Amino acid sequence: MLKRVPVDSLTVGMYIHELGGAWLDHPFWRTSFKIENPDVLRRILDSGVREAWIDTTRGLDVAGGISQEQSDAEVEQELVRSASEPSPVEHVPMEEEVARAGKTLAKSCEALADLFQQVRMGRALQDGSILPVVDDIAASVMRNAGVLTALARMRRQDNYTFMHSISVCALMVAVGNQLGFSGDQAREAGLAGLLHDIGKILIDAELLNKKGPLTDEEFAALRRHPQIGHDILATRRAAGDVVLDVCLHHHERIDGSGYPGKLAGEKIGLHARLAAVCDVYDATTSNRPYKDVWPPAHALRKMTEWSSNHFDQRLFHAFVRTVGIYPIGTLVRLKSDRLAVVVDQSEGSLLTPRVKVFFSIAANHRVSPKVLDLSRADAADEIVSHEDPDAWGIDDINFLWSGIDG
């Protein structure tokens, strides 16, 4: 039985199924493990993690806690609450944007790779040289907020740093639009997202891509990247205050458990609080050498589970309204006993996106793809769950929604 418990109730002999946070917030890179000795317990308590899932069939139990069923119900209720608020941002259909977004992604990746190479070589960095990239990304986001970031999830691992920065840029612009940012404010947010991880260019690549568990010293070295990035930008006077603040504080958490400053609440700047949400979402939905990818809908639900400790609630709700309860590329099961992939959000509700039906569960085979707008009364169908493509042996989920191999 799985149970969510506060970390101060953990003891030696318990089996950790999952820690309550993204891998980037703690040094335990294994998914599950048994607490074998007091040193492991101490590292958990010192990590800043507030909650953990324990498996009582594989280790000791404790009184209290929240069951899987209770937790799932709470998460779905919170997501529905987020989606109940109006979402005024309009968009063009995915089919109209996917080709343009692909070109923007390739162009932006090339420009960012060139910029980061200049920084490695010690050359001057001017944010004016990268602003056209932000403008191109923002233009794509204005047309359809979900397409570019969904395409970026199809990236190869050797382009991760650049694609991650582009995705966080796009997400910050998109959520900024949701929050009513002016054009200049959204542009500044996008620039901050694009440069938030620039400090990683001076971190040893072997450390960034290490597949095994990190030592305490390695984890501390990795956590220095916000300060390194801030120093790069500040020393060269290459960015404004918002960009500097986001670079330094995007790993802070609303409860004070983050780094490097352990800032809490509104002591964390608005844009840094927004970057924290966007950064975690993109990191957890991206394949890395040391961590399996989470499907986007699953990542959103895990983030909802942690949100009261990790994120500014107003910003997180705006984020949910931006990406949707079922983001583009999500595999879903329908009431009609068919599988479909989400291809776009609908005008009606975040609970009723446009989907492409492609598999009959009853017949256990694929069917001719058909796009269905679940917000229409004549759709006569609804989502009953989100699914893991790997569990169904579906390895072409990205092609199914986008029509692009990758």
C-alpha cells in the first residue's frame, strides 16, 4: 500500500516509493529505496523535502498519512479549481502552428548554442543580441501556447540545455500572457527564462549527465549553477534586474526549502516564482540520462501534489490554465474504451480538449485516426484517465499528435 506521509515521520526500515518533489530538488536520484541506516534518513531530512510516499508492503508502516486514492482525489479537485477560472488567451489551431513552431525551435536552438559558446570563450554578452530569439518564441506562443513546448519535448538529449531554456522561455511568456503581462513584461519574462540556466555552461558536463547517484559534494557543485549564472550576467552587465533575479533564484521554493537563499513567500521575486514552476515542469517532462521522462499530464498532477509547499498558488493556477489539464501530447483513455492523444486545447474547457482517436481497446488494435473536439455536444465521449504511452507500448505518440518524426 502506498501512503503519503510527512518526512519527519520517516524511520529506518521504511521503504521510500517516491520523494515529494522533482529530482532537481534533492540528491536522491533513485526512484525508490529502503531507508537502511540513520545517515540516509538524515540526508532526507536535510534535503528540504517535506513529504514522501512510502510502500508499506516493502517496509515499515506509520500511523496517519494520506492514501493514494485520497491524494489523487485532492489533486484532481485542485486541477479542476484551477481550470474553473477564465482563460482569455485565444490561439490558432495546432495544425496551423506546428510547422512554424518547428522552424522557430530550430532557429532559436542554433542562436542559443552560439550565444552560450561565446560565453564559454569569455566574450562579451549583450542581451540585445538574443532578444530577436525571444520575440520569435513569443510570436509562436501568442499563436498557440502549447505547440512549441510540446515540440521541444521531442528534442534529443545532446540539445537538452538549449531546448530546456527555450521551453522555459516559451512557458514564461505564455503564463505571462495569461496573467495579463504587457508586451515588454512578457518579453522580459521570456529573456529571463532563456538565460535562467546559463550557469550550467561552466558546470562539468560529466556531472550534468551523470547516470548514477550524486555524492553530497557533486550535488553541492550542481547547486552552484544559479550563482555561477548570476555572476556571468552581472559581471558582464549583460542583463537587467529581473533576468539576474530569475537566474539566481529559480530554484527557490515558496516554503523556504529551495536554494541558494532559502527564500520564502514573496521574498522570492515574482518572475523567479514563475520560473520555478516552468523550470520544474519542463525538467520533469524531458528525457535525461539519469531520469525517465514523465508524461505531461502526470507531471502536472505531481506538481499539483507538491504545489502548496513548492509554488506560488496564483502562478501555478495560471500555469495550469496555460498548458491545460491534459497538455498537448497527452495520451488519454476515453469513455468509449478508445485511446487518443491530445492535439490541442478546445475553446470550451480545459477538461474537454481536441484529441486524435487512434486505438480501440476492445478490439486491441489501431483504428483510422480521427480528430474529436470533446467540447462539442455531438462528440458523445469524454476523458476518463490519462495514460502512460510506455505502458501501452506506444512509441510514436509525438508523431501521432504532430505528424513529425522525432
